[in-house]
Amino acid sequence: MRKLILLILLVIAGTAYGADSLQVDLNTRVLKQGDTLEFKCTVANFAKLKLQRATLNVWIDDVVTHKRWKFRYPMINGETSAALTLGDKIPDGHYAVNFLVQPGFFRISGEIQQHNRHDTGINYMMFFKNKKGAYFDRVHVEKGGDFRLKSTLFEDSAYFIFTPNIKVSNNYLVIDIETPLDSAFVPVLQKTHFITVGNSRAMPAGKTDTSSYVFSDVEVNQGTLPGVTVKTKLKTKVQQFNEEYSNGLFDNPEALIFDGIESTQIERSIDIFHFLMGRVAGLDVDALGNATWRGHGVEFFIDEFPFEARDIFFISPLDVAMIKVYRPPSHISGNFSNQGGSIAIYTKRGAYLTKRNSRHNFIVHGYNRLEDRWEF
């Protein structure tokens, strides 16, 4: 019994200590759409708490509807500052802004399924969302197939491709990955502040009470909308895929689409370039992966991440769900000097994966930009 009481006292003391250790400063607590919420978070005793490298999770909850928005930022030596600009569609109301500190930076761990004992190490490439170029490295694989990549800092998203350490014609790796930042975790430090969006006096009484709010790491089920029957033409699988995964400027109805889901023409090609050169007039690719279209350079994207043409050889035709071709001149990346068109290659994912597809490429979400938007 004494041990139980002592344990409870330690937990209570630890919680109080953690609350006092995290200092959060907001520039304002009353905002309207278009305003910017600025915050600075400081852990004064970060060294004692071993938080030289940490991650700040900012979870914003609507205290009435329980809708949640999630953001995360790196903390270096116990400090980080960031700003969120409110989108025009953020509803008026009261919001709980929860600040949760998690030890360590972004890190990926994984496991090779049906591990081959000869795979003592595998290669990986990391491509960034908003810039060209790639990071190459090799990671050691344990006897059971487990591996862990070094801690990494990057904004927005990154695209990872894992390949065997030996040259093979088909990437046979089947990998499961896990990122601690996306997994369930218990914060070591936590603090909640309340903000108001809009005119609090004009809100119904129920929207002004924050006293009953209790933070929970469980997502609240907000229910489903009533069923609605909609009659429409039956779409092909590649049309459905395009609607699900094409975003922004990539969602261009003028793009020429090649089907890699129901058609086998792409997967039967030697590589993606051989498939394209036979079907895209004016496209030329040499043995080194240098591509031109009507004498101009070509932009390439994999799952909407910018790729160098030479890196396309790492993508197996078997894994391709769709190829979208944007005729010259196209400006997908915002590079208005480009007059040679753009080509976007999409790999199979979700419900479009089959038993024949090896799972070795992943889109991983990293940290938010220090100046970002809070959208509905």
C-alpha cells in the first residue's frame, strides 16, 4: 500500500514539474480569420530533462465540435517559435491549443518482411517536397530485419525509396516503417491555452464555456453524414486514383494520362523511359537519364515530389499506377523558364496495391514550416 501511495505521489509530482517546466507565450488570445497566432515555447531546464533535441506537437481542438488540427515543430535546446495564419474558413468559436513536448527529432524505424539474411544493409534515398536533389545513405539491418534511420529534420514531406545493397533488376524489398512522431506517445511536458476566434459576445452560450474541456489524445468520432444516393457514370480505376491523389497544379484536366492499374503496358516495359519515348512525341532520353522535350529540359515528379530524371530508374514499372504528361510549356514547379513540359509518375498505394507490388517507397510527413497556415 505504501508503495502504491509513493508511486501516485511521484506521478503527481512529475506532472506538476512538467507543467511548470514548459513556458508558452502567445501574442494574443483573441483572433479573427486572417490573423496570425504566434507562440514561443521554452523549456528552461531542457538539459536536466534531456530535451536538447525534442519535438513540439501543437494540437488545436474546437472545444464544441472536437475537430482537431495537428502541427509539429523541432525544439532545439529547449526552444522554438512559430506562427499560424488563420484561414478564412476557420469557424468562430473557442479553441484549446495544446502544447505537447516529445523527446527526440524525427526518426524512421522499419522492418524488412521475409528478411533475407544476406540483406545486412539496405540503401535509401530521401527526396524533399519543395526542392530538387536527393539524400543518399545506407542503413544497417539487424538479423531479424529491423533497422533505424538517423534522426532527420525536414519541413513538409519527404519521399523515401529503399533499395537492396546489391544491384537487381526488380526491387524485391517489402518494408514496413514507423515514425514515432506519428505513433501514439505520452508527452513528457504538456500545457493548454485557450483562444477565441471571432466575436465571443455574439456566440451562443454553449460556445463560450471552456471549463469542461479536458485534453485527450483519442480522436473524437464526429459522426457521419446521412447517406445520399448519387447517380453518375462508372469511373475507371485510374480516374478514381487521379481524383484521390492529384493535387494543386497536378490536377490539370489537360494532362495526358497513362493507366498503370488496369493496363499492363507500363509494367511490361523495360523501364519508364522506354515506355514514354514510344508514346510521347518529341521526348528524348539518353542512357544517362538526361531528358529533353522538343529541345528543352523536362521536369519529372514522383508522387508529386521533384525528381532528377536519372533517379527515375529506381522506380519499377510494376509499381506505377499512373503517368501524367503535361505538354510544353508547363509550369508545375513554378519554374517559368521551363518550356519542355512536365511528367508526373504516381506509384501504387492504398487500395491500388496488389500482392505483386513490393512495398519499398513511402511518403513521410515531417515538420511544419515555422510560418504556416491553419486551414479548415
